[in-house]
Amino acid sequence: MERNWIWKETEDFRMEKKNLDWANLGFGYMVTDYRYVSNYKDGKWDDGALITDPNVTLNECAGVFQYSQSCFEGLKAYTTEDGHIVCFRPDMNAKRMMDSAERLEMPVFPEDRFVDAVEQVVKANAAWVPPFGSGASLYIRPYMIGTNSVIGVKPADEYQFRILVTPVGPYFKGGAKPITIKVSDFDRAAPHGTGHIKAGLNYAMSLHAIVTAHKEGFDENLYLDPATRTKVEETGGANFIFITKDGTLVTPKSDSILPSITRRSIMVVAEKYLGMKVEHREVYFDELKDFAECGLCGTAAVISPVGKIVDHGKEICFPSGMEEMGPQIKKIYDKLTAIQKAEIEGPEGWVKVI
Ligand code: PLP
Ligand code: COI
């Protein structure tokens, strides 16, 4: 396949891959060779560097330990069929992390430096980027923490921005097999709170709910809007997409959910590449029984089909069933993942060659 449109400015740095069982990786952490670190002190970021030590040593009273001053991002890199490495929309993660930092009274890490740091750390760990066709990818986790001691409730003055990378397989064990989720009794976010940013504290809030869901045999939680508990929000780690019986893509709009980059990309792919009608709007829980297909979307989840949603014993079974992804979601999945892996050309700027 002709792919000159993408490689024009790249150096070719094929590297022998690590000897891992790529096809059977789960979504877990393993120590890779390099991580990126930059420190913020006296009102400015230092130059940043790649280091080999995976451990972080901090004062016992660091802001991150006392008042959870932390935010993070997640994106992926892939090896293409001809051995290049690409990653998907890192500028969007940079922007979202700037929003998270501002909301948490942390200094922003500039977009150009974020994208450059992603490039450096992926390049340095090229041997850990799973081979083309393995079904795995390199998960990139940028994060920022308050590092100096803080005991009165206030923001830290010193921060560390880091990026770790780790090869991963599917987020849900069954891969493309539909999952079952429960309507959570807990809320993940508060009205006017921090649900719209990627703060570590949101995930701490969701841990009891996910452990509870797993104990009860569910794969994930559906969170309702915290103000009225009548509208669909998201899960602990992904946004929802639904397909109506007449083939429209519907996806929830709310101020308290994370603006998923995957979801925003899917909206473009569905409308511009697949000619689908797209509705980004409030979605009432009562509407779910009328939808034909349901999926979760996110960097980790990619697009994971949902077969069943259970609300206190009352089941909503989507007509797409429990065996495979519904046909419309499959079409979106195929197109999106082909763009992400640079198999086909996507909108300008979506794929960054490392
Ligand atoms: N919602 C939550 C709560 C998440 O943690 C994530 C993961 O990043 C998403 C949605 C999906 O966002 P994205 O597509 O940008 O990965
Ligand atoms: C991601 O998809 O990048 C996330 O951060 C979600 C998390 C559940 C792993």
C-alpha cells in the first residue's frame, strides 16, 4: 500500500523488538528502558531528560501524598506495517492536561514540550512498541504531581512532569467480546466538580465502585449524572457511544464527564468517513432500551462493545447480543483503528510519526 503521505519527514529507526509474548499481553505495567522527567521549581520547568530509574523518591509531605495533587493522560503508539512508529493525537492530550493542571492549581506543561517529550520517550523505547499485527500497543502515561512538602491545604510550589510507557494488550480481558456493566449506586463526579478533567482523585473516587462491580460479576460501571441521576454519563475509564435503530450515533454530552479524545475522533470518523448521523447530546437512561448497539470508547478501551446493562436486576440487552460487536460499531472500530495505525489516511494532524 502506498503510504508516502505520511513518511515524508521521518527518519527510519527500525529497532529489534523485545522478546515478549505480545499477543497475550493484558493491560498491565512493566518496567521499560526510559522515562521522561521534567521538574518545575521557582516558577519554571527545567529542560527535562530521559532517565532509566523507574522509581520516584519524594519527601513524605509532598503535595501529591497529602492532598492528591496529580493529573495524568493516556495515549498510545503503534508500529505500522512497514516498521514505523506512530502515535495518535498527542496534541489533544497535551491540551487536556493543560486544562487539568489549571483546574488543580498546577503549572501547565506547554503543548509543544509535551508532544516533544512523548516523541523522545517513545523513540527511546522503540523496542517496546509492540510489532504490527500483534494486537498490542505501547501505552503512554504522562502525569504530573506536586512534589514539595505541603501541610496546610494549598497547592504545592514544585512539580514533576513524567511520562512512563508500557506495552499493553486489551483493557477488557475478552478483547472484542461484549461486556456487561452495572448502573453504579455511587457517583464518580460531582456537579461543578472535577469530572471533566483527568485528575487522579477522580479515579480514587471510582475504586470502591469498580471493586464492587467486579465482585458482583460486572465488567464496569455506568455512572449516572450526579445532579439528577437520570442521564447517562460515562464509565470509570471510557465514554459511551450508542447506535439507534436507524443507524444514528448518539453520545452523551455532560459537563462532568471526561472529554474523550477517542470519542471526539469517532464523531468525526462516523460523520465524515462513514456518512453517519451523529448526535452529541444529553442521553437519558430511559432511552437506553431503544438503542441497537452500545460501546465504550477511550484510549485504553479503544471501542469495547457492551452487550448488557443491568440496573438493580433489570436488564437492558442490546440487540447486537453478547457474542460480537454490533455492525455499526464494528464499522467505526475498523475505520478508527485503521487511521490510528496509519493504514489509511485520517484527518490532517491526527497521526504523529515518531
Ligand atoms: N473517560 C474517562 C473517565 C477516562 O479515564 C478516559 C480515558 O482516558 C476516557 C473517558 C477516554 O478518553 P480518551 O479517549 O481521551 O482516552
Ligand atoms: C485511558 O484510556 O488512557 C485511561 O486513562 C483510562 C484508564 C481506565 C486506563
